[in-house]
Amino acid sequence: MKYKFLDGTEVLLDEGVDNTKFLASFSATQAKEVKKIFTEHGYDIRVVPGSFIKMFNMDAKELHEVSLVLDEIDALGLKDVFNANLGVQVFKRVYLERIKFCMNNNIPFLNKDNTFVRQLDNATDFADYTAAMPINEIKTIQEIEENPAVFNEAKAYVLDEEDKTVKLEIIKMLGQISSEASDPTLTAVLSNIYTNLDSVIASDNKNYHFMGIRHLVENAFQGEIDPAMQSVFDTKVLPLFPQEGIERGI
């Protein structure tokens, strides 16, 4: 079934998809540019699922953000996987950051049929999924950038059930702002915290019993931090957590 946008751009919908369900996208004015950028990155969007149609509604700012995501997908060697999972959500920055977290910590993010695991779809499910995983190697962003070989030498950090409960609480609280992750600075801050969290909790010796969890988040925010990242951390992340010194009774 052919779907034609107001600017003349055409795509074919997967067999059986009712194009009347996507009439709201008919008037998209950037459809030609959207098709162009995906084609330039090697994606085959001559035939698309209905879940991809809303992608053509992007404005110039959103299109620029997606172009950066596409560049990073290319660098990670994941283009073919994403091309097989076309949809609006999968090309959002926060979705890619969840996949990168899985890659960095050896957590499965694909089903046997090469589709993405459903736990990537929202912050709560992702928090539950990763908290339950035996993450044995922690690789910070700085380590990854400076020396990829560190993957094979990373120190093992093992969290017990109590530690995992604390980790899950932190990730769920951070999930309150993950929907804002189209902001690349916020995305970098969250990714930084996620990748360092296990090592910080494991080495805390359960001081969170009397210090709370704020210091865990502060300690997990490490490495090369520019002023913009520090500002986002101070104004958006820290206010989510109570001041240290408040007894929690974990």
C-alpha cells in the first residue's frame, strides 16, 4: 500500500497495514529530508512498518538529533540491526543509550529473531531488567574511550540482593528524567552514572545504610566532566535524591 506525504514523498507500507490510521502524518513537511537522511545512512525505507510513519513528522531540530543517533549507530556497527527494527522509538537517543549500556555490560538486548528486547521500551522495565542481570564487568565511559582493551581486564563487582535493591531504586529515580534524554548533555550524564553505578555500590561497604543513596549517585558521576554536564547533574539529577545523613534503615 503506497503512502504519499504532502510534499510528494512516497513510501510503501508493509502488507496488511491500514494507511488510514496514519492520516495525521499526511501533512508532514520534512518527509523528503527524513527519507534522504535515512537513505544516506544506508537504510532501506522503501517499505516501512506503520510504527515508522510518524518518523516523517520530525521538524528540523528533531531531524538533526536523529542524524546524530544514526551516526553513532553506524559507529557501533548496528545499522543492520536497527534497519530490521524500524520504528520511531528505536531511533531516540534514550533508546540508543540503553542499548549501549547493555553492550558495555554484556547484557542481552536482542531476541533470537533479532528484534530488540521489550525491556528497552521504557525506563521502569529497563531498570528491572538490568538490576536483575549479573553485571560482572563495569566499564566506565572514560575507560571505553581511552582503552577498549580494558573490557577484558575489568574488575569484577558483584552486588548482593540488598545492593541490587539500592541500585534499582536509583535507576527508577533517574528514570523520572530519562524522558528528557533528547537533551544530549542529560543523556551523557545519565549514561555516565549508569555505567559506574555497580562499582560504586559494590565498594560502598553498605554505607548507604546510614548515609542514604545521594552519595552513591555523586560518586558514580565521574571521569571527564565538563561544566555543562556538571550543571545538568546539579540541577536535574541531585534534586531527585535526599541529602546524605538522612537515615534510611535499609
